[in-house]
Amino acid sequence: MSTILEMRSITKEFPGVKALSDVTLTVEQGEIHAICGENGAGKSTLMKVLSGVYPHGTYGGEIVFDGKTAEFGSINDSEAEGIVIIHQELALVPYLSVAENIFLGNELRGRGGLIDWNRANAEAAKLLARVGLDEQPVSTVGTLGVGKQQLIEIAKALSKEVRLLILDEPTAALNDNDSEHLLELLRQLKAHGITCIIISHKLNEIAEIADRTTIIRDGRTIETIDMSDPSSTQDRIIRGMVGRDLEHRYPERTSVVGNEVLRVENWTVFHPTQPGRKVIDDASFNVRAGEVVGIAGLMGAGRTELARSVFGRSYGRNISGRLYKDGREIKVPSVADAIQHGIAYATEDRKAYGLNLIDDVCRNISLAGLENIAPRGWVNSNEELRVAEEYRASLNIKTPTVLATVGKLSGGNQQKVVLSKWLYTDPDVLILDEPTRGIDVGAKYEIYTIVNKMVAAGKAVVVISSELPELLGICDRVYTLAFGRITGELPVAEATQERLMELMTIERDQPLPTKDYVS
């Protein structure tokens, strides 16, 4: 097997931060090469150097691609050589068709320089078939799920005659079925001689798909592991990533469950733009003080819609049902009312809905609790800084200063800022929607520790997660959701991944199990 890529002594600095320091990476032709590291370790920065996002001259070191020194001045330069990167935040235009997105910037032109739409749609159909996607080229991208959009990004890469495909957290937002389909596609691309670099925090997927894995920590190369070696265990990768052993993936907690804090009864929600489409169907659940309750469901089951509709009706229309807080019925027609009643919701999409990415860490932390630092309508800036520094220290937010722009932080640290914002409101109930999506095992452990501290203080926590081991590792009880219906409720002591999956896949018209089955 020949070497297709060498990155030698790559160093990249930003003002006040050395993101990469003497990083070395070697990738063989036709292999799937994984890159692992904690959030902020420098993985994405390294790939942006390789793909020309950070042009030659803005970093130190040397890139050798296919035996020749590469000095890419832009993404166009790297793509011309067959290097294509798919970022974690997909770069598709939701209002354009599938074909338009695939050939955007690389349009197929015919007579007179006009776009040949017949040819574009025909070629797009071939590419969609190649990635196993049964969609019409004229379909609008925004109407498709994130799993299908990920495949469209790969089809777009294939249209550019890709030789080296870089995928940054490609399965972070996918369910198990979509993730497995994507991994199978990568195997097929490998069989056709296409080399892949995959950045992922899902160690089980890396063990399944990667030929070799390079570990980066604090901007430095730690080691490259041959995944066929019996010593290449997940524990070894974790030790390389965090610099220590993690004896337990989930911190231990002794449950001391108190009185009921929040109860949702007969909750029904209709789609905001599709009249008559019921998204949540007569759902009921509760959570008590000192308890972590999980909500499990496949993508599209209605997990986020349920959480957002409870949180000040920030989703849906024609909402019916009752909410009870500490035994008394409450009305929460707006997000402000939900906050006033001690309910907080940390969204699954921190970049779009959880943070103001162009503002600093300090203001993002204070946003939801401004009244705490503005008693007379004027923000006390000194108090705002003090609060931000307090959360920076207690949640171990890695940032040069709380005045740094939050959009420049790593995903794990952005998630800690989101948690800080809601913790500052001192909620009685905290709903966490995919709280560890796209972050590394070390940062996950820290977030689990924060959850444990909250319930130890008598708070109630609801966790929505696509990772069943996570729910089984941190929750006291788990509800399952399918087609907008609560299909089961299990104490963790009686729950298994298989049992949860069985409840998560009950069809819309199938009768629900008896209460004896679901405890």
C-alpha cells in the first residue's frame, strides 16, 4: 500500500492560541484513517489546513500529496487535486434542489454557457444511486432529513472526482440506521480505491470502520494505531485522547429521589405548518426531584418536538394537555413563562438556537438570566463578568478569556456555555436535548458530572439522547417514544438496549404494551 498523504510538522497559531504544534500525519492509499481527540485538540484545524480553508503561508510545516509538495491557497486548489472535505455543519442550500446542490459551483453547462438541466438531473440521479439514496434530483434539500443530506454531500464530493474524502463527525446527527448506511458507503468507496479520513467521537464506529487511527491531544500527535492490532482497544484510544484512564464512562451516582417536580399529561401537538399532522399524540410523563429521566426514540419520533412544546410552546400549534409543577397546574404560553416557572431547555442545535455565535462567552452565559444582573434595567457589567468567570471555572470551559467569541470555541466548550446559560437561571427542571452530541469522551464525562451535581442539589433533569448506552448509564428511568406516542417506561435496572429498541419501534397503529410490561 502506497502513501497518498503526508503532513509534516504542521503548526498553526491563532491570536493567543497555538492550535497545532508539530503535528505529523501519514495516510495510505485506499485506507479509512480515523482521527481522534478531545474537542479543541486540533482535529478540524488540521483538516482545514489540508483542504486549503487555511491557505498555505498561514501555517508552518509541509503537505505532500501523491508524492508532490502541495501549497493549497484555497478549497478550489485542494478540490482540483481530488481532496474534498465535508464539514460537520453541512454546507447545503436548503431552498435549492438536490441536483442544484450537487453541482453548485461546478455547474454543467451546455450551449451558450447556460446550465444543461437535463444533463445535471441525469448525472445527479446517477450519483444518488451510487450513494444509495432514493430521491428525485429535483427534490428540495430542505425537505430531507439530515441523514439524506449527509449522503447528498458525499454525492457532491463524488461529482468532483474525489480521491481523498475528509468527513468531520459525519454520524454525529444520525440515528443508528443512517449511521450504519453511511459506514457501509465508506466501505464501498474504499473498495473503489477512494481514501477516507474520518473525524469521529464514536469510538465503536472507529473500531468498526477504521484501518488506522491517529490520536491528537492538545494540538500534538500522540500516536497512530493499527486497528487490526489486538491492543487497539477503546480504552487505549481514550487514554491517548485524555491523557489518563477513564475507569468508568459514567460517573457513579447514588439516587435520592424526592417529590414530583414536573408532570406532563395528555400532551398533544400538531405540526406548525402542516394542518392535521399530529406530531405528539397524548403523551404523558413525569420527573421528580433528584432524578434523571431519559427519553429514547428514533429520529423523527418527536423527542425534540415534545421538549420544545413543553418549553413555552416554542414548537407546534393547537397544543393541548396539562402541565403540573410541584403539584399545581401551570400555564407556559411563552419561553419567558417557562423560565419564570423554573423550566430550562438546552437545545440539540447549539449553533442555531442555543448560542449567539458572534457574541462573547460572557454575554452568552448571562442571556437567559439577565434580570439577575440588571435589577433596574441596566446590566451590571462587573457582575456579568464575575458570573461568567465563575461558570468558566466550575464547568472547566476552555477559553483564553470570557470575552472571547463563543463561535471560536470547540463544540464541547460551546456545549458547556449553553449549560452555563441555563444553570444561571437556577432551574428546577432542566431538559437536555442531545447534550453530548459531537463531543469527546472527556467532555461527555464532565457533562455527566454536571448532571449529577444538579440532581444531588434536588433538581430534576430530563435527558433526550440517541445513544442508548448513555441513557442507561446516567438515567434512573427511561421513557420510549415512537410516532409521537409514549410507548413505554422502564426503570434503568430493568432496561436493556434491546428492550428499549423494541419499544422505540412500535408502529403508529400498533397497540401499546400493557403497563405490567413497561413497569
